[in-house]
Amino acid sequence: MGVGDKGGLCNRSTLAPLLQRHCKINKMTSLLESDVFLAFSSYATIVILKMMLMAPMTGYYRITRGAFANEEDLHLHGKSADKKLLRTHPDVERVRRCHQNDLENIIPFVLIGLLYTLTGPDLGTALLHFRLFAGSRIFHTIAYVGMLPQPSRGLSWALGMLVTFSMAYQVLSKVLYL
């Protein structure tokens, strides 16, 4: 059987799916090599790690402030610990609220940011978005846990939200199919 034979290995019906898969792999490879995607991956990793560090920080505050949420955690404070330690503490609650705020803002940033990178934005514009968001979230944590006076925390939160909304607008304006 030759190249042009209908039952051969190289006819159109067998080559087309192979070429389509090859093109999809090339597109995926080019995405992974994209400077915008690499920048997004870096800044997304930074803010995710920052968010993940809030859990150990909560544990630290619970232990040092002697404020536990569960009876089984009382042994961390010593054998003589009584149920009076099953309480809340303002410092622990502050760190918990900061962590909750991270969950409410960083997860949407990561999801919308990934879609944003797929639209092929300019590297400089994308870096501005990613850097502003990461900086605003880091400063938000410093302002929240460090009890800096308002409007420092509110402004850092607002900046992060504006960045996420800006990326969402860019995504919708490029791919709106309603």
C-alpha cells in the first residue's frame, strides 16, 4: 500500500487526528513557555504560599495566646490545662479573618488570572496586574495582622479586587460568547 492508498497508514483520515493532536500539544507547549504564563505562575505561587502560611500563623497565635477551639488541642498547653482555654482570642480571630479574606480573594485571582493569561495579554500589562495583586495581598496581611490604621487595609483590599476585576474585564472583552 502506498501513500495515496485509501487503506494505508498515511491517508487523510488517519493523519488528520494526529496532526490535530500535534497542533494542540504545540499550543500547550507554547503556552507553558509564554513569558506571561511564567510570570503568572510565579506570582500565583507567591500569593498561594502566603495564603498557606496563614494556617501555621493561626496555630502559632492559638498556642501563644492560649486560645483553643477543640478540647483535644488542650494538651498542647500542658496537662493542667482546663476548659477555660476553650475560648476565642482577638489576635487569633484577627489572623483567622485575614486568612478567610485571602481565600475570598486569592482563589478568584488564580482562576481569573489563568484565563487572563490565555487571552495573550501584553507582558508589561500582565506583570503590572500580577505585581499589584501580589503586593496588595502581602500589604493587606501586614495591615491586618499588624493592626495598621484604616484605610490601609481597605485600600490594599480594594487594589487587589480592582486588579482581579480588570483581568476579568479583559477576559470577557476578548472571549464573550453569550
